[in-house]
Amino acid sequence: MAKRRMLSSDVISTDAFLGMSLRARELYVHLTLAGDDDGFVSNVVMTTRSVGATKKHVNELVDNGYLLQFDGGLCLIAHWLVANTVKRTDTYHPTIYQREMSLVTAEGGVYRLLTEEELSQKAEKAPPDDDDSVTKSLRERNEPVTQLKENKKNLNKNNQTKERRNTPRKSSPWQLQDQQDYDMEDLERRLLAN
């Protein structure tokens, strides 16, 4: 999760937003800070309690269209895309709530829940399951190759690190004079002898 979030004056300077209670507006700001890169907030109860708000304030945000609520307490900031679109792909982390993400659409930077009709149309347009034996065999054939390449990369990195560790370093005044490896008992005996 990112450590920085943005708010848009297009959202928080409207009469509708300013018409809500102060506590609900404060809660909106804190929920925005708690959102993942797609605007989902999984710790709504904790955030609500931390700012001294109640379920009434959460419902106020939902009723005014600033928050979409899902089963299990998960919420989505409706105006997330107005201010928080992540441009860099190396910093964007897709939400783990992909099922819930499939139930919404974004229009003009504002998320809304899909209607039953839209959901059924989406299901009809969705490609069939990957039961095609050719596609399945190609995928199975490529997975081990990809995994092997990743393992080889990791192995090369580990070997380079070990090589750097094992290369002799220039002597320093803190090293023992004869550069031998001493075990702890031998080292103790030598120190006590002096």
C-alpha cells in the first residue's frame, strides 16, 4: 500500500460533500488514506473508530455516493480515480479484491456498482473457461520453462553474492595477522594466554 494519497478539490469542495457532517468528511479523508491502489478499504471499522466516527457516518458517506459498500465490511472509495490514478506501473499494485472489482465500473473517474443487467451482459461476453486442450497444454508447457528461467536468475544472483562474500578482502588492522580462520575455542585460548 502506498504512503501517499491525493484528494481532489473537485470532490471535497462540492456542496454535496460540504453538506455532510464534519465527522463524515473527516472519515472520508482517513478512508482515502487507508485505500489500496484501486481504492478498496478493508479496515473501515478500525478507521472509523480511530477518528471517533460511527456506523452512522459510514452510512452517510454511502448514502451520498462517496463510498460503495460490499459484503464483509469492504468498501470502495467512489471518487478514487478522480485523484489517485497511479501512472507508474512499477509502483501500482492491483487490488486483492478482484471479485469485487469485477462488480464495478468507472465512468468519468467515479466507480459505480454494475446493475444486474450489466452483470449478465458481462457474463455473456466473457470468454469461456480455458478448457481448450491446446491452450491448456501450451500453458502447462510454458509454466515450467518460466519457472526454470526465474530459478536460474535467482541462482545466478545468489552465486554472485556468494562470490563477493568469498573473495579475499584487503587486510585491515582489525584482522588477525596470519589471516587464518580461528574457531572460537582457539581464539579464546589465544586471548587468555596473552
